[in-house]
Amino acid sequence: MTISPATKLTAIMGNPVTHSLSPLLHNAIYQKEGVDAVMLAFGNPDISVLVAAVRALPIHLAAVTMPHKQTIMPLLDEIDATARDIGAVNTVVNRDGKLTGFNTDVKGIAAALSGVDLSAGGGSSSGGKGANVLLVGAGGAALTVAYHLHREGAHIFCHNRDRAQAEVLCKAFDGTFIETEDFAKQPFDVIVNATPIGMSPNVDAMPVPEEIIQKETAVFDLVYSPLETKLLRTADARGARAISGLVMFLAQGLEQERLWLGRDIAGDYTELLENKLRGL
């Protein structure tokens, strides 16, 4: 990769960001598309420092990851309507100094759950009118999942270590808070992990007990490092449908570049990402 004074800077911003595959994906896109740009990783616990860097350098496109998807919002000049409704931003486009926040995670979540019927559920307590979904987590990523689930007619059962945070999510998206001891009392059509549980290096951790994973359950783990989390391996072993977070990651990343470059991005980068995660 050749960097010149004309090379545009893009970034992945969060804390930590060492695990992120964003630079690998976006730099591969720039090479394939002939875009003179480079993505670097900017890690800082203070989101105001990162936003100041976006304005000063300038950074033309910023991918935003945990824990900044919500705290970045008051620092932006404009927020897209969907991102505002979700309450989280994962993408910032800098056009002539004006910072606009978007949420492309919702595109990624829709892609990952495209084959799952969320409008009808087998054991739904609401009369079978919507899939029962256990959502673990209540942060920025979980808000986006909840937005999509609610839009598709699913009923959300949310568990989070911070109950107050979960209650905010439930109020916004007509969900129900659930304690871990009640997991086994409620059949779930879909289980979604929207926390870092199971991420490297804590690869032996699971956000839910394996007993609640049934053969008919779809299990979606937003964690993509490692490529096959313990949750997904367990789901597969129990005959459930395992959905990798890599599907979401790739779809949301392509949407980020579409927003910045103004054109659809063709090509499949799945093998590149999988090989990286497998250490090849």
C-alpha cells in the first residue's frame, strides 16, 4: 500500500480496537476499488478526543465501535433518522468538516437474520404473532438488534448485567426484561448475543446456558473473533442454526463505504476475513 500526501484517511475508532478487522476489510476495498485511502485504528477511552481527531486530521470516514456508539452522538453535527431512532451511531462521514452519523449495523443485522422468520414464533407468549427472541446485551449494538427485531414483529426478551440499561431498551422497543434464572421457563425461537462475551481471549465464555438452545433455535452471535465462538459451536452441536457475526460485519462495512464513496461496493471479502481469523 502506497501512502502519499493525497491519500485520504479513514479510521476505526473505539476502545479497544486491536481486535477489529475493519482496517483489513476497508483497505482491501480501497485496493480493489482504486480508492486512494487508508484505514487506521484509533483507540481511546475518551470519544471527544477521537471526534476532535476526525475534524482536525481530517478523517473522512470513521467506523465507530464499542463503547462509543452512543456517546458519540451529541458530538456530531447531524444524525441520520434511522440512527436517531435506534439511539446508536457506528459510522461517521466527514464532508467538508460536517460530521454526519449513520447506523450501518442495522443493514448487517438484517443480512445476518435474512433467513430467519421473526414475524412468527413457535412458542410465543403473544399468541404466536412474533418470534420470541432472547437478546443478551443492551449497549449500542443491542439497540440496533432490538430496532430490527421490533421492526420485523419479534418479541424481545432482554437480559443485561445492568438492568437499568436493559429497561431503557425494553421501553424503546416493547421488550421484556428477563433474569438468567428465567431463561429456561421461556422457549426462544432466536437467541442473539450482543455483548463481548466469548470474544478473544475469553473464548470459553458463553452468554447463555447451553440447555436453552433447542434444535429449532436460530443463534446469532455478533462476536466474530474467534470465527467460531463457543456459543456458535454449541448451537451447531445441538442442531440449532448458527449465524456468525462475520455476516453482519461484512454487510455493515460495505454499507459504510457506500455511504462515503457514493456507490455500491461489489466483491466478496468473506474468504479474506475468514483466513485472517483462522490465522492463515
